Amino acid sequence: MSDAPEVKATSNGISPPSFHLPLPDRPEIITANIQKLTELTPNPRHRFIFKALVKHLHQFVNETSLTTDEWMAAIDFLTRTGQKCTPLRQETILLSDVLGVSALVDALNNPVAGGATENSVLGPFYTEDAADVDFGESIASEGKGDYMYVEGRILTTNGLPIPNAIIETWETDDHGFYDTQYADRSHPDCRGRLRSDDDGKFGYRAVVPVAYPIPGDGPVGELLLLLGRHNMRPNHLHMMVEAPGFHKLVTAFYPEGCDYLRSDCVFGVKKSLVVNLKDVVDDEETRKRGFPQGGSFKLLQYDIVLLTEDQSATIRAGVEERYTITQDHKSNKS
């Protein structure tokens, strides 16, 4: 006989509810029982979220008369979505992106006013290992694409400079791939971390972004084919800006003229974020900017305006209040 101690299965320590639950002999009793149990959730916000989730999820199942095979297919899809994730690939974020959930959450949580720069989706290709880049230096190794110089200022809504703001930026190369999509990735490329100077100015060398397909070799790619949707994103440059006392901005800039601007598969484009790239055809100026091959380059100029944390909280509170009034009005009419 084994000398190993006997191990028994144990509960999570929570006792049965004190109230009566009828046996779920009918479909509607199942929904009613889970809602009663959800009332036990200690945290009010968690309780609110899960009551709404159960309500709408059960409504969806009833409305669609979901079959067992369809339910199992959905379980398999979600399982494979999780299994596709790695430290450098986030298939679950990609799923949220193509369903418009990421863009919706971002829009609801980051309303702007006073000329502040609008947000855009983070996307699944942000990493925390970007190298520090000095003012005017390059985030991309040579040969990664056509030259582009990015410059502007980080400002308050009053037009005052914000010095020492941390700017994370990343993009694809001219093949339409992020560095994380290369199996032999040895270091970060086409991404960097820099800071604004004392006058709020920033500047760095990059490459002209190109339109690209989101990964199609996983469950999300299968889903888009099932829905008859393309998997293309318009060309864009990601930027994320942080400074003490200011609301963190996650955004991206989309050069005008791309065929996919209005049908971005992750719904990230906003009118204010569509930018013009200026052609600078001047070999001397190109070399002066640090581009070793000279010739010409594209120039992206954009001033980024941040909200303070207090401004952001005030705007969000106003939006939430208007939403509550609207919902109450709808409830009273019904």
C-alpha cells in the first residue's frame, strides 16, 4: 500500500444558499435560479455585471434556439482561441477586436473634449520590451520600409507643453508584419520608447506603415471567413502616451487614402486620427534627419493633446449621467 497521505476532494468553503431554489424543471427556472444566486455576489459592481451577463446570455440562447452542436462548436472555438495565445500573440484580444468590443469599450471609457486626442484600439501586438530611443533616432532597422519621420508635441488642452511624457510607438514593416510575427525574432524592431523634451516636442524616424491582414491562421481568421468579412487593417502607426497627472492615451494614426479606412476589421479608425503624410523630396534634408540612404521621406506631423485625470473623470461622469437618464427614460416609457 502507498504511504502517500490520502487526498480528498474539497469544496471552496461556501455553504449552500439560505433561500429555496426550485429544481430546474423548465428552462425559465434555470435562468431565474442563476440570477438568484448571482445576488449573493459580494462586490456590487461584480454583481451588476454578472446579472447583466446572465440576462443577455440566456436571452441570446433562447432567441437563437441554440442547438447542442452549435453550443459545442462555440466551446471548441473559445478553447482554441485561448490555446492560440502566447506571450507574444493575443488571439483573445483579436477576437474582441473583430467583434467591435475592444473599440466599444475604448470609446465608452475614453470620451474626450477640449480638443484632446481621441483614442484607438490597442491591438494584440503591443509588447513591453521596446528599446529606448533618443530624440530623432529610429525605431526601425534599416531596410524595413520607406522612410518616414514622425514629429509633434505633447500638450495640455490649454496648449501648454508636457515634458518628459513617455511615448510608446509600434508599427509593421513594409511586408505587413509586426516583429512579433517573425519566428526568428531576436530583438524588438519597428517599435520604440521615447520621451518628450522640455518643450513637449518629440521626433523619431520610422517607416511608412502599410495595410496588413490580421493573423488568419487561428480561430479568429476562421470566424471572419465564416462571416464573409475581410481581415485587413488600414495602414497605421500606434502610439501610447503617459505622463503623471494625465489620462493615459492609447491611439493610432491612419494615413489618408487607404482602401480599408472605412472597413477596418477591428473598427479602430476615427476621423480625427486620419492624417496626411507630406512628401519631402530633398536628399540633403533626408540625410540631415538621419536616413542613411538619403533620397526622400514622408513626414507625419501631429500634436497630441492629453486630458488630465480630473478632466477625464469629469467627462466620463457626464457621459455616464446622460446614459443613466436615457436608460431611465426608456424604462419609464416601456
